[in-house]
Amino acid sequence: MREGWMRSRWWEFRMGHSTYLIFILTFVNFVLISYRLLIEKIPFLKEIVPELWIFVVVFLALYIPVSIIIGFWHRRTQLRVETTLSMEQNPFVAKMFRTMLDVQTGKATKEEIEKFREVLVKIEKKFEFGGI
């Protein structure tokens, strides 16, 4: 078994759990708690929205467009900041740009270039870019 196999499975578990499963569970939980505490406890709201399924339809009709607008805003304003910060903290990206600069200025050794090239080829093979 490869050294990183368990770490890869652990990372995949966390991504599946936090990105998808918990999202669904917290969303359902939020809808149910909101209905129970907001709609069922306030008589005039209970008259307007007498059933849970009606609340879900109305909630989704409002929530989805608002989420899309917020997501659009995030992509247009915040994603650049997040990407820049994560790239500044990534040692692989720093080494890649340093090696490219060293190659252009003639400071990189042939061994250094070949070693880095092997790393990049290994990454490419791992993901099989399909014609890119």
C-alpha cells in the first residue's frame, strides 16, 4: 500500500462529508427547525403556511435565488482573494515559479529542472488530462 493512500482516503472522506453530506443534513435540519420554531409557534404564520411542504416550496423559491446572487457576488469579488492567498501559501506553486524563473535566468541546474519535470509529469499522469 502506498504511503499516501490512507491520507488520500481521509482527505476524500472529509471533502465528501463537509461539502456534500453535511450540507444536505444542515439544510434539511435548518428547514425543519425553522418550520417548527417559526411557523408552528406563531398562529398567523401557521394559517398562511399550514403544511411543511408548502413552507419548503416557499423557502426554496426564496432561498435558491438569494444563494445564487450571493454565490455570484462571491465569485466576482472574493474568489480572487481566496485564490491569491492559497497560492501564496502553497510551497509547490512557489517552487514551480522559482524554477521557471531560474530556468529563464539560467540559474537552474539540469538536475533541478529534470527533477521538477518528473514531478509535473507524475501529476499529469495521475490526472490524465485527456488531450490537453
